[in-house]
Amino acid sequence: MTYRLVCPKCRKEISEENWVYKHSCGSPLTVEYDLNGLKIDPGEIKRREWSLWRYKELIPAEKLVSLGEGCTPLVERDFFALKLYLKLDYLNPTGSFKDRGTAVTLSKVAEFKFSGVIEDSSGNAGISVAYYASSAGIKAKIFVPKDAPSGKIAFIKASGAEVVECNSREEAHEKAVKEAELSDYVYVGHLWNPYFIEGTKTIAFEIAEQLGWRTPDAAVVPVASGTLLLGLYKGFKELYELGLVEKVPRLIAVQGASCAPVYEALYGKKPSGCSSLADGLRVKNPPRLNEIVRTIKETQGCCIVVDNYDIHLYSSFAYKKGFIVEPTSITVFAALAKAVEEGILDKGEEVVAPLTGSGLKIVE
Ligand SMILES: Cc1ncc(COP(=O)(O)O)c(C=O)c1O
Ligand SMILES: [Zn+2]
């Protein structure tokens, strides 16, 4: 594959070997491909291995670290009078969609032969990085807020990774970056890492392939740092530019009421309510905020906010329907109901909703 690592703000190309997590101008980096002349044959993809690595032309890494990520089921339901497709990404190896981003990022770490990685996370990304690292003999140090669910912290520790508990999500990030400057471990923080989105975007490739190389009308996506939303967009856009699908779906972001920077940037007001149960949705300053807002506007999407009351209400809905997902993912069911109620989604519309995190990790 031909690709370049670039700063989208000043259009400078960055050398991969330096492994900087952001450009000197402060912007996160992105991976760009030369799609002209690239031929992707759906028939050939069909014959390839049953994992996200089947889309190798659009992944900037060799498969060096893998636990069998991707190719999760897409199940059709008629909830909320929609033609709804649930993408069961909580069935990934460590129980969340993060494994897509981690597999690509850690493969890159292995390519450059770094001995250890540093990550900051509210839980799922930390678990994912910890297990992918340990499976490849790479050391991991994970900075987490101390109020992360105890089950998630226990899982990280069980992998053999070192865990540093911090006072807040923000402190976890600051300490992780400082530690990386002082040690020979490399910072792979998923809020910034460009390879992470190259992994998350494969969810769009799979949805399109599972629908027979079509895209749905809309996608309803939980957003914290935006790696999933931006990955979906990048994946669908690349397929569109390659002529493999006819449209990019409308992207509807879901945020928690107590931490809704995307909602605030879009509508200029702060929502009220508490969403402490959605522990995966609490990034106050997403580095890619402008990109997220631009993407939502470009696809004619919007942002829906949910709170603990909504999460409680739709927890029993999700469980009774057979989906053992964590509260952060339950926000999606609440948002789908609101979107239909408020006329944001029309009855009968084709909508995809990724179910991002397993509920088995939060059992006390
Ligand atoms: C289960 C789950 N869903 C969604 C998200 C949001 O992902 P992103 O940070 O890519 O917006 C997270 C983030 O931690 C998560 O753990
Ligand atoms: Zn720059």
C-alpha cells in the first residue's frame, strides 16, 4: 500500500520512524493514501482471511500483532421501527472495538521494534493495548483514572501490564505523555495515534461488505475521542472514492450529558444531566474535536446527548434483547429511540449502530 503520514493542518509529511504522536504545530496526524489506480476486488477480499486484515490494501501495517480482531457479526433487528443493523464489535478479542485500532498500532510498534508502550485510557483501550502488547512480548504501562470500573482495571493488571492510577482522565494523559518522554517506551495514546483510526475504519469496510457493498443511510455512534466516528467516516469515504459504495452515511454522534464537547461545539450550549454510567465517554478535550465536528456537518449528521436515566432505561431493553453490552454502548439504544422520537431518523431508514463494549467486564 502507498500511504503518507501527514499533518492535516499544515500539510507537512512526517517521517514514520520518528514516531511523534503529534506535529510540532499541535495537530494530530493522519494517514493518507494514493487511491488513484488502486484496484480493490470484492471477489478477492471474500476469499481472504476472516479478520480485518482482509482489507490489507488500506491498512498501513503488516499483520505482526493480532488476536483475531474484526469480522464481527452484523445482525438485523426492527427495533424502534428502523431497519437496524447492530455491529457486534463487543465480540472482539478483548471485548471492545478498540482491538481494531490496537492491532494496527501494535503491529506498527512491532515493526519499529519498540520494547514497550505507554497508553492512557478510561478502560477499554487500556485493556486492549495491555493484552495485545503482552501477546507480542511488548511491555505496557497503562495510565487510568482511578474511578475507572474496577473490573476493567483488574483486567489490565491481569495481563501483566503496569497500571498507574491517576486522579482524572486528564491527569492520566498528562502523566502518560511525560513518562514517554523520559523512558524508551513509545506513547501510543489512541486519542492521538493515527494508526489507531486506520484500524477502527475497518468497521466501515466490514459493514459495507456485509451489506453486499452498500452503505446504510445513517450510523449512530458513541463518541469520546472520536476514533470510532472518524474511523467510520474515513472507511466509508475511502470506499466511496474507490467507487465501491454509492454514499457515505449520515453520522449521528452520541455523547453523555456530563461530558459533551462535540455537542457544545456544534450547538454552542452545554447539556444538563449526569452521564457518569457511560464511563467510556468522558474525554473533555478530544484532540480531533474540529475534525469530528466537520465530519458530522459534512455528512448532515447531528449529536444526541443521553444521561444516566436513559442508560438505566435502555439497559434492561438491551439485556432483554440479548445484547450483553456495557453502559457506554447502551447509550446507542437510548439515542436511537430519541432520534426516532424527534424525527432525526425516519421509520424504515437503514441504520447501523456499532455495539462497542462488552458488559462482561463491568460485572462486580
Ligand atoms: C465501549 C466504548 N464505546 C465507545 C467509546 C468511544 O470511542 P472514541 O474514543 O473512539 O470516541 C469508548 C471509548 O473509550 C468505549 O470504551
Ligand atoms: Zn502541523
